[in-house]
Amino acid sequence: MTIPALPQGTLVCEQFLRQALIDVLPTPIGLPVALERQGRRSIAFRAHQVDGVEVVIKLTRGRNSYPAEQWVHHEYARAQVPVPQIVYYSASLPGIGCPCLVMTMIDGVPLFDAVATNIGLYGEVGELLGKMHTVALPAARFGLGGFLPSATEWHHSWSAFVTALHAHPASGEYLRRHGLWPNCTGDLALLSAKISEHHFRCILNHGDFGPDHILVRAGQIAGVIDPGECFAGPPEYDLAHIALYISECQLQQVLNRYPGQLNLEMIHVYAAVIALHKAARAHRVSNTTRANSFVVMARHHCLLIN
């Protein structure tokens, strides 16, 4: 059986992948099975080692975020954040020819899928994020994985990085031209000004801290996964990202249990910028329902900015 193609069109046979990994892993594995949910630039499998431990196998033909993920997992573990344990990494898996990362699998379902009627669960998310944000970084190199000495692409300023990351204000201008938010020019200027004026404590951001990357088991937070979009920046960014996917009541529970100081206004600023980018991307692929939904979110968060 052949599993889905990597972004550049390469197909990988599970048997071939298993043999390639048996040659390098300390513990042999069974036949890999492709996960139902796949990333935009990579494919992932699950497999059982002969000792019964279940592992996740990730391959990519896109940007190799795996060195940064390894570093983040190590730092999060030191901060007592439940994360997978790295089993193996190769910049070019022999026989496959692309970056490969193998890690233990955390048993649980995404918060996105969990029946999260227990308000206390969102309080746990706030405490968890507080632990994650104890990893301090110098405010010097801003970019995806830009804190690593090996990084080659990064910005000297946070505002330059985050506006490039979310194509701001170009995303908003695109939406204005296509009639999704005709009178947004003033709001875009306000967002830009707020970002350039933001002074913050620089910490390690997960970068994609949404409900699909928070795992829940037995009504409790079981772990955090997939920090491949990580970067140095303000703590408000991670909170802004998850704010787009949970209710205001749930967000308030997160904030109530978050142990550090926050600039609440900047959460709304970054939420608006992220939402505008997602709206523009959705509109470009003719997903008007998703685009309109994110425009509504962006406008809502702009209304909450002083």
C-alpha cells in the first residue's frame, strides 16, 4: 500500500519506510500506518515498537523544522510540560532521502475533538502555557526557529518578523479589495502601530498553539505537540492564536489561570492580525465561509483594541 504523497510528490511505501527505520532505530518497529490528520508540509505515521511503545514518525520535504522541534521538546520537558520524547532524528533518512523525526506518541485526543464542557480544562491550558512561557529567549533573532545558532533566516525586530509572517498589512488590503472588509484601512494602521510599540518579555512561542495541538486524556491535559512553527516573541502571541478557536468564556478561564503578566490589548492585536491572514488565505482558495468567519473574528478583536 502507498501512503499520501509528500508535498513534492514523492510516495513512500510503508514497508520501505519500516525497513529504513529498522536499520537506524534502537528498537525495531511494526508496520507504520499513516495518521488521519496530516500537516501542510509533511506526512506522519504511527507505529508500535516491539517493546510496546507507540511512536510517531514524521517526514517532510518542506522547511526542516525538526532541529527546532527537538530543542523545544527538550526545553519544555525541563519546564515540566508534557511533550513527546524524541527517539530519532535524521536530516536525511537513509533510503528515503528527507528529514525524519521519530518520537513517542502521547495518548489522547485533540482539545479540538474533546468534549470540553469542563471549564477547569481551560484553566489547565492557562497553567500549561504559563510553564511553556518560562523558557526565556534573547530578543535578538526573530524567525521560525530563528533562535537556533544554525538558523539562516530571521529578522532583527519582532515587528518585522510578525508582519512578514502574517503578510500584514497586505492580507487586510487583499480583503478590502475583494470587498470582505471595505473600510479596514484605519484598523490596519492601528494594528501596525500597536505592534511596533509593543515592549515585552521575550519567550519561546509554540507558534501554532491551537486546540488541535493540545491533547486531552480522561478530562485532563495530556500533552502538547507539533511546535514546528516556534519562535522567540511575546507571550501574548500564543494566547492570541488559541483565542481564535475557543469561546470568550473559555479564553477567560485560560487567562485566569495563566501565571504571568499579560498585555490583554495585545492579545486582541495579534488575534486580529492572525485572523486577517487566515481569512486572506482561505479566500484565495475559494473557501468563502472560512474567510468570512475569520474576517468576523478580526473585526471583533479590533473593536476590543483601545
